[in-house]
Amino acid sequence: MTVMSYLGAIGAAQREAMDADERVIIIGEDVEANVYGTTGGGKSRSDKGDFLQRYGKNRIRNTPISEEGIVGAAAGAAMTGLRPIVDLSYSSFLYMAMDQFVNQVAKNRYMFGGQASMPVVFRSAMFYGLNTGAHHSDRPYPMFMNVPGLKIIAPATPADAKGLLRSAVDSDDPVLSFEACLLWSTKEDVDENEFWVPLGVARTAREGTDVTVVAISSSVPEAVAAAEELAKEGVSVEVIDPRTLVPLDRNAILRSVAKTGRLVVAEPAHRTCGAAAEISALVAEEIFDSLKAPIIRVTAPDMQIPFSPSLEKQMYPTRATIAAAIRRVVDLPALQPVAAAV
Amino acid sequence: MAELARDTLREMQLRMLRIRAFDERASKMVKRGHIPGTVHTSIGQEAQVVGATMALGTGDYMSGNHRSHGHPIGKGSPLGPLMAELVGKATGVCKGKGGSLHLADFAVGSLGESGIVGSSIPIANGAALSSKVLNNGKVALAFFGDGAANQGVLYESMNMAGVWDLPMIFLCENNQYALSTPAHTVTSGNIFERAAGFGMPGIRVEAGQDVLAVYDAVSEAVARARAGDGPTLVEVMTYRYNEHSEGLKLGTDYRNADEREAWLKKDPIVLFRQYLASQGFSEEELDGLQATALAEVDAAVAFSDASPYPDLSVAFDDLYTDKESAA
Ligand SMILES: Cc1ncc(C[n+]2csc(CCOP(=O)(O)OP(=O)(O)O)c2C)c(N)n1
Ligand SMILES: [Mg+2]
């Protein structure tokens, strides 16, 4: 075990994947200079571990700023023998390539009767909570959950970032990885040896018996903090991190809610048609009779993200808003009015 | 012009005849409801298609567009599974999941036709990227129309192919119309000249109804790509005889009759037949090619007719490589 940051764990997974298979290449804007911190050893080109030095320009490719062309080329390369990891930097830029994601990446295998396999990973950072204004603060994973043919991961811990990325690279289907910048600097002990976290398997971040909180991406640590808070008042909260949104580990969610009878879903994406909406519907459809209280979603409101730090703060689930939702489903009185979006 | 073996010349004519016969039959089948939906024929554009596809090797890659049957036929894909695909049968080349717009036959390097104008251009570019990274000597070609030539992704792709010296050919089938829109009314400057902005050769084949002229131009581009000298834009001037799609009836006469007459006089199959006759092919042999193509199409239709429709469960296969991931 060694202490790794979330970002360091992604870098480690990319290095392992590059070492394990010559067909793995990394393409994206500014990957040669390691601008986003996942393709290098340290601060300088001469540092041990610099990807360009290790793997050369044939496998580490800076691209022009041409997201549609990049995503399409990565798809074509994946269909013909490579296993590209595409670094799209900010997830807001995925929209530039929407046609390629929806019409080519997601559909080609199906339309062509299974002739194509599409072993490609598209990584992007969700830059929310960092006062960058509306153009860089998106959390667009639910839009892509609406496109059959894509697999979607949203790791919340360094260990999952490493293990899920290895599975994503090894998958013969296209995987979109949504990485929250708020998690970049979180650290934990991570196995420095190779390991794989399977796609489609949720993680129980914390066990409990009274309430299930299903939390996504940066809402996971907030949910765990809320759970610890409520534990002091004798409420036992289970926190489930799906980790993979497509395929979703339905059984893990249903099993937990069947046990606790109460569900709060927390995520940083918009409310309408979000992952939380999907998970709530799943539970209501499948195990309505187990529910002892209405399901509560804690999400970002259907609003654009304002720049001013004082305004942006209230937009995403926090430990306070998640705790308030938990109090409601277990019928505890509210502590204080919580201004944020519930 | 390179001296071509008689077998190659014969094969060129046969492939053009196959496309003509296949598309004429498909057109009838659409009108009779035998093929669901519609199709876009390559009738009139056979020289442009076959000149390009025969300049490629079987191992080379290609992507295409909605005018979609000629490309795989030109690349050597067998007709039966193509016809079965158009009808929606289980034996279709895409198991009945793609249809006319989405033909693909990976066995001959056909990475797929596309219903979205311009969308498959970067797919071929990516295939060229993998050839480059894997150093396997393959080249890739993207077919697209004069209409698609105004999609931004073409220029993103040309830039990337240029800066990376990809073994790539951008092949613009300029049939001078995008549906009802004359190319010159929506296209600033000449398409082939846009290559200069990316530092790559741009060539226009004016004699686009002459299969050998197309073959020569594309062969040169292929040789350049294989030698590691990067991409080429080839614009081929041609004309479609039929309406944009079969069964489509437009109220306005956007193409004038004289223009069509003039192009009909330059029919690629007739022109090449004359050339072959001048090269000593007998009338009998040339008639035989025609008969062969028609018989192959008859056999393809018979194959399709005899094939079952897919089992309903097939609709839920092949979304992912593992079935469990599908909802
Ligand atoms: C992105 C997109 N826009 C519009 C269409 C509708 N459409 C289908 S084919 C076509 C004309 C295409 O013209 P061109 O690229 O010249 O090909 P041609 O049909 O002439 O072979 C149009 C407008 C489409 N399928 N995709
Ligand atoms: Mg056209």
C-alpha cells in the first residue's frame, strides 16, 4: 500500500495500462506536457515516469483542439486494433463531440450487428465547485446515461479511480469516466500493484441499518460525513457508492433499501432526469412495499452554475443538505433551515 | 497511366455492373415495399466508387455515407448478405440491425456507412491512426459527398491527418447536389482546393465517369499514404441519375433535364465498355459480365427471400460485448 491522491491514482492506472498493452495510447489536448497531471512523473520532463519519455510520441499524442475529430478518430482507432484513452480535459467539452459519442461510439457495435468492438476510454474532469462559472462547471454524466451503448464510471476514491480505470481500459466497450476535480487531491492508501475494480459493482462506503444514502462522485464523502454526524444521534446510515452508473448495480441498491426501508439519493448533477431520478424510480418500481418514507433526492437544482463563490456554494449537495434529508426520512426534527437545494 | 492486367479491367467493369444491377433492383424493391424504408442509389456514380475502392487493397479501411451500397460492393463484399440487410433479414451483413444506411462488412475493411452526413469521416481517420501507430501498412479512405464537404468535422479530420501524416484519403463524391441543393450555392470556392490550407495535395478528377481516371488518382494517393507521405483530398466530379432517395418526389425541378441528358451520355459503364472493346475484349465477354452481374443480384435476392427474419430477441444483442450490461 502507498498513499495516493485521486489524480495520482489515475496516473498510476494509465501507466500500468500503457505498460501492460502496447495497443493502449493516450490522446488529448496537452497530454504531452502533463498539464492535467495524469501523464507524468513529476513537474519536469526529465522526471522519472514522464509519459512522453517512457512511451514516445507515437503513443502519447497531443491533439489539436478538435473534440469531434478526436472522439471520432479514437472510435475509428478502437474499431481497428488500438485501445485509446482519450483525455478530454473538462467534461463540458464533451458536447462538442456529441454526434460522435451518440451516433458513432454508442451505435456502431449495435448497428453493425456486433462486428465492431469499441475498446476506448473517454476521461474528463467535472470542474464544478471551483468558481469557474457556467462553461466549465458541468456534471453531464446523466445525459450520457441516456445513450444506450456507453458505459459510465464516476469514481469517488483514489482506489476506485485506479481500479475502475484499469477495468475501463480492458473493456471492449466504450467507457466514459467522469472525474470530479473536488476529489483530485483526496488521498488514501492504494495498492501499488495492479488491481481491477469490476464495472457494474457498487461499493458500500459505510454500513448502516436505518437509511440508505446512494451517493455519486463528490457527494460520496459528503454523504459519509453526514452519516457520521447522524450516528451521534443514533441514526445508522448506509452509504452506497454505485461507482459505475452504466451498468448500474441495481441489486446492491435494492438490497440496501430493502434492508433500511429509507432512501436518500445525492448527486451533483441537475435534478431533472438525473442519476438520482433514475435510482429513485428503480427503487419505487421494484420495492415500493419496503419503503417506510418517501424517497428524497439531494441534487443540484435545474439552474446554471453562477460564478461568485458565495452563490456557487449552495448549488451542490453538502453534508448539511444530505443530513437534513436523512433527518426528514427518519422523522427527526430539522436542525435549522437549510438554504441549499434539496 | 499504369498498364492494368486484363483481370483487373474485367473486375472493374464487373463491380460497376454489380452496383448498377444491385441498385436498380433495390430501387424496384423499395417501390414495391419489398425493402422497408428507402435507399440512396449510386447509379451514375459507379466509376467514382469502383475507381476508388479498387485502388485500395482488401485489408485497407473505408467508411462511407448514406449513398451506401456501392462502397461495400466496390470493396468486394458479397451481394447476398448486403441484399438481406436491406430487407431486414437475419442473414444480413449486420444481422438486420443496420439496414441500407448502416451497411458494414469488416471482413473487407468496410467500417460502416453512416446516416449522419459527415459523421463517419473521423472513423476512417481513426483507422488511419491505428495503421500509423501499429505500423501495419494499411491505408484508410473516407467517402463523403459535396454536401458533407461543408461539415466542420471534415476539417478537424483533415488537419489531424495532415499534422500526423496519416495514411488517409478523403474522397469527395461531388455529384453536385446535396439533396435539392446545388453545391455551388452553398460551397465557397472549390472543395479540392481546401486541401492546400492543410498542406496536403488536393486533386480534382474532372473525368469522374472514367473509372480509370479515378483509379489512377486514388492509386497515387494510396501510394503516397503507404509510403508514409500523408493524406490526400480527392474530389471526383460525378452525377447521380436517380432522385436523392428512392420514392422521394420533390415538387421543384432543381436539376434541369439537359444537364441530366448530358451526363447520361457519359455513362461510366458504357464508356468503360467501349474502352474494353478497344482493348480487345469480345462483345460476348462483355455481355457475359453483364449477365454475371444480373445473375448475382438474382441470387442475392433469392438468398434474402429464403432467409428468415431475425428472432425478436436479436434486438437486444450486441449493444455491449456482454449481454448483462444492457438494461
Ligand atoms: C447531419 C445531417 N444533416 C442532414 C441530413 C439529411 N441529409 C441526408 S443526405 C443529405 C444530402 C447529402 O448530400 P451529399 O453529402 O452531397 O451526398 P449525396 O446525397 O449527394 O451523395 C441530407 C441533407 C443528414 N442525414 N445528416
Ligand atoms: Mg452530393
